[in-house]
Amino acid sequence: MAVVLPNDLVFILEQDSQDLVELGRLPRDAIRDVDVLDADGTHIPEPTGETFEPEALSLVALRWTDGAVEEEERFGFRSAWLAWKAARKLQAARKG
């Protein structure tokens, strides 16, 4: 789960307990790019809607800069539609 705060994007462990476990955070203004890729790293165009095609791994690539170092984290989804839904939210979290 990701939470957008005024200055940071915070990743929280989804669990049944009421204790929040922060997995990591990054400044919103450090986000450079968000893209959706297939398992081979090729860009997947944004679908116009949800489809009933067989599930295929789609990856949301979140790219940011940590000082002078470019970083990337990838998150897996079972469909391109779900991946793009998450990617749009991460794109909206960009600040700057």
C-alpha cells in the first residue's frame, strides 16, 4: 500500500493487525518517472479499459533520484489494466 503525504510517498505493509509497518518512503519531488512494463521490460501502452484476457505479469516501474543516483523499484500486477491504475496514482503523486 502506498500513502501520499504532503512531501513524501510512503509504502506501508498491508496486514491484518492495526500496527502500521512502514516499508520505505521517498520524497515526492524525487520521483522522475512511472511506467508499465512487461516481463521483458518493454513498455505496455495504457489500455482503454479492463479486459478479460489471460493474466500476464505487468510491472509498474517507479523511478526516482536519490541525490545523484537514479533508482528504480518494480511492482508486479496480474494485468496491465491494474498496473496502469496504480501507475496513474503514482504519477499523480509526483511533485514538482
